[in-house]
Amino acid sequence: MKQLQTILLILIVFAGVVLISGCISPEEDGEASVVKVINFGYQPSTHQIAYMTAYEKGWWAEDLAPFGVTTINEFEFPTGAPEMQSMLAGDLDVAYVGAAPFISALSGGLDAKIVAGVNSQGSDLVLAPEIPYESPEDLKGLTIATFPPGTIQDTILRNWLIENGLEPDVDVIIKAMGPGDAIAAISAGHVDGVFLPHPAPTLIEQEGSGRPVVSSGEIMPGHACCVLVVSGDLIRNNPDLVTQIVKTHIKATEYNLENKDEAAQIFADKLGWDVNVVRASLDEWDGQWIADPNIIVNSTVNYAKVQHDLGYIDTELTQDDIFDLSFYKAATEE
């Protein structure tokens, strides 16, 4: 009997040790908190050149190495919808993405926050040359290609049509397409217009396939567009690393603002564009590269309301649901 009691005591103690060791958080276990690989998502738009500049100049690798990061992986997505699906699947740690698709993903269970701004405005409604335009009423009966449901462009376009008395998919047919397919569609005359982020509108205009008629800043002045999103896992377990990610993003944003021609060249080289088209786009667009998330808080929260009204999300999200402003504050105070 005494031997049995001894065995039971050993088992109880062992179970307690396992339970305690299993509850050690990454903050308590220094080795567990080290992240060696960071997976970035981005899109082929001039809105997100900050990511590209930091990558091409080696700043991501250099700045994150002191935190134990040895590998930077990048994944390109045509629009924010598939990018957020990838983040929902746990395949991305950091995403340069539109605020609207992030909200859709957040409503669907994504564990992440916006930690910095990336850009505001910067998209155009482009119509085929032969189609007259003076007001939104002229769009009645047309087919417009734009990014998939829940993206920035889809959300803004649908809301604007409704505000102007037009019913999306009834008065104006909206076709979901990535940028390459949409450019090809208007060039071939398969759609009457497109609503796309730059530099696509400039390319379409220079090719003679269409002309911009309304900028997104006219549709929704000062609206948020792309944002910097970080996973909840990194935020909780590696806050210093997240602060550095924001710092590097700020550095790249400021560099691009001071070196626009070089930023255009970085984009052109990385994605195979004619640099002259990219430069012209940056001269023509109404977009603005930003890093401060405070600038776009109200606009982003408004997206949550619009998406709720459109039936894209079930519950309106709050600022606290969407943002963690502490990392930008920490990055700019140090």
C-alpha cells in the first residue's frame, strides 16, 4: 500500500510540473518568445511602396535581426480579400492591406490589429473614352470592374452609388476582379469602367483605354486606404518586435516622401512596370503615404459601419476592436 501511495504521489507531482510548464507564457520563457521567421503580405500597388522600400534596402532584415529574426518571407496578393484569407489561415504575421478587407476578416475571427497607417485615398474611377460622364447618374446601366466584396474599392464604390440613389448590381453592375484582369477587361471593352488603386488608372489612361473621371478622395474625402496589420500573437508575445516593425515602416514612409523618384524606381523594378508610368501616377493621384494611424481612425471605423449596412459584417466594430495605437506611440517616442 505504501508503494502505491508513493507512485500516486510521484504521478501527482509530475502532472503538476507538466501543468505549470505548459502555462509558461512566451514572456516568461525567453527561448519560446524568439521569432525567427516573419511572413509579410503585400499587394502590387504604389500605396504600399513603404513595404517594398524597406525590403529592397534590406531594412526589414537588418532592423529585425536583433530580435532573433533570421528570415523575411514575402507574399504578393492581387487584392486584400485573399491576403486576409491567408492571414486568417495563420500564414501571415504582418500585412500591408486595405482597411476594409481587414475589417471583414476581423469580423470573421481574425486575431490582429492595425498598428500604423500606410496611405489614404489614391484610387480612381476610370471610364472607357466613349462613355460620357458628368455625375453618378451617368453610371446607370454600366458595368464597372473593381476589387472583390469587402475591399476598399468595393466598399467605397457601393456606398457612393447608394448615396447617389443607385442600387449596386441593379442600376450599376459591379464585377469583382483583380487589377490585372480589370485592366485587361477595360482594354478589351468587356467592361465600361474600373475603380482601381494607382498606378492602374494612369496605365489605362496612357494606353488610351479609358480616362479617370472621379478620384476616391472626391467620393469619400480623406478616406483610409492601406494599413499595417500585425497578428495578435506577435502583439501579445513580441511587443518590442512589433514596435520595431512600426519604426521600420515609418523610416521607409519618410524616405519615400523625400525620395519620390527613387520610390517609383523601386516599385517599377520590383513589379516590372515602366517607371515613367509610375512617376506619372504619383504626380496625378490624390493619394498620400502616411504612417500615423491616428489620422485614419475615424475613416476606418466608418468602414465598419458601411460594411455592416451593406451586410458584409454582422456586428459593427469599434476603434478598440480594430486598432492598437500604442505601438506607433512607442515607436515615435523613443
